Amino acid sequence: MPMPFAAVRTLLERAVAEKAFPAAVIEVGQRTSPLWREAYGRLTYEPDSAAARDDTVFDLASLTKVIATASLVMRDVERGALGLDDHLGMHLPAWRDAGREAVTLRDLLAHCSGLPGHLPFFRQHEGRAPFEAAICATALEYPPRSRSIYSDLGFMLLGFVLERETPLAARFDTFKAWVSAAEDLQFHPPGAWRRRTAPTQQDPWRGRLLVAEVDDENAWALGGAAGHAGLFGTVAAVGAFARHLLQVLDGRVGAFRRETLEDFVARRTDVPGSSRALAWDTMLPTSSCGARLSPRAFGHTGFTGTSLWIDPDRAIYVVLLTNRVYPDRKNDAIARVRPAVHDAVVDALS
């Protein structure tokens, strides 16, 4: 291990020992290559469990929103198939009740549409059509653009908009060709991945330990691939995606134009009290990225214990993947681990 990251290593070893999560893999990199990658712990807390490795697969949870959904929206915006200021009703006719007609795709991306954050639709519904009807009939909690509430529901709808002709998983597989070394990013992980996939929770609803099966119940009821969750991947594959974004921001040819990506990662200033960009979150000293990344840093977390933060001013990224929800979701110790890790990474590189 490179000595500059000794403090980060100590933090993650301590977090595993204190059972913040059983397994963790971290990658720190720059525009052109990784700088450091290391795995910690075992896939579960059982002493005979397999050790985590740098090719361990994790349920990426809400990193799906930025890696898959936002990327596909950017591609469609650039080819003219979608407009960020399109009213949602143009694409989903069931979105038609009074008070919601002005909601745009941009509002869904910025979590300011008025929709609540989460509802357990999986208890009564299965498949796109029932979910779409239920979400479109859900009462808004606040006037659109008056505030921001992080909403899985909005990203489910974005997934439906993207699936006009082709399923989301197939569309993402096509997109991956733009990102070298991203093969290990996939909806519906194949059976060959199971042995190297970190388990998530012992799910009371499904009655089994979830391994290579999406942890989010709504995504599961939607077939395992949705706009808000469902993507699986390795730290190296997420790191490859991060490098691609840094290269696009540096002016290189990529999956989308620099100005499109800059629009998506810039904080939306017209929504009171919000730190959100389009799909992405932005740097606050109190956030998961700690206090030392630059003001232009952008990133996202995933409920299962994953995170990706990218700092274009420092030209670095940090991917931290864990399965903190094993064996259940009560453990939130990762909340104190994430900012400490990011601060230690910046200190090491400084």
C-alpha cells in the first residue's frame, strides 16, 4: 500500500473491526489512472466468509441514479430525444392532475418536483404500469421548485421516460461502450458474479439473504432494473466511470459534451436550501464527502453503503463501496466513516 494513504487504511480497518460494515473496497484516482485501490474485511461477519477483494461486486443502490439514469438522460438530451425543460406530462400522460402540470424533467433530476421521497409501492404493485400509475397519482408534498426533497419516486419516473422503446438495462449496456473498463457495471448481475458479490440484508419481505439481488424493494418489484436503483458493480468499474467524467470535463471526447456534463454537476441555485445539481449532489462541509474537497466537487451516495465523489479542481475521485446494510439496515455507523475517509484522502494527497 502506498504510504500516503496509511491514515485512510487505518480508518477503514477500524470501521470493519467496529462493524460499521463487513466489507469495503476503496479506489482513489486521477483523470488518467487509479492511484490506490484496496479491500478490507470479509463479505459477511462470519469468520469463514470470503475475504473482500478488489473485484468484489456491490449493490450500488442510488449510484444507479448518477451512473445510469443521468448518463442516459444526458445522451437523450444531446440527440434531441428529450429536453430538460420538457413537462413530464409530455412523456407520461398519466401525470396530468392540477398542480403538477409544470413539473419538468429538470425538476425530477434536481429532486424538487414536489414528490415525496419514498413510498413502499412494492407492497401492492409489481411492474412498470402499476408503479407508473401509482406514482403519477401520488399527491405532491410541496409546490414544485419551492424546496428539495430527495426522491426515489422521481427517478423511477425518469427510468420510465427512458424506457420508451428499449428496457433500461439494455440501454445502459449500450452506453457502457463509451466507458473503457466499465464491463463490471450491470443491472441483473449474472450467476457467475454471485460468489464475489457482497450480500446485503436478510430481507424480511422476501424471506432470504440478498446476494446479487437488488436490495431496494421497489426496484425488485420493477424487475431489478429501475431509474433509482438496481445497478451492481466493482470499485474498478465505478472508478473507470469517474475517470471518464473527469476526462470529459477536461475537454476530451466522451459519452457526452463537456457543457452538458457541466450543466448536470452544477448546483441548482433557484431551489431554496438545496445542494442538488441534476442527479448529483454537490459539496457541503457537512456532507458525506467531508470538509476538504473543493467547492466544485460533486458526488452521490447509495443506501447500501456506497459512494462516489469527484473533485474536478483537484482532478481526483474517491469510490468507497461497502455493504453496511448486512445483515440488516439498522447500522448507520458509515455516516461518520465517510467524511473521515474523504478528509484523510485529501490530506494524503496534499
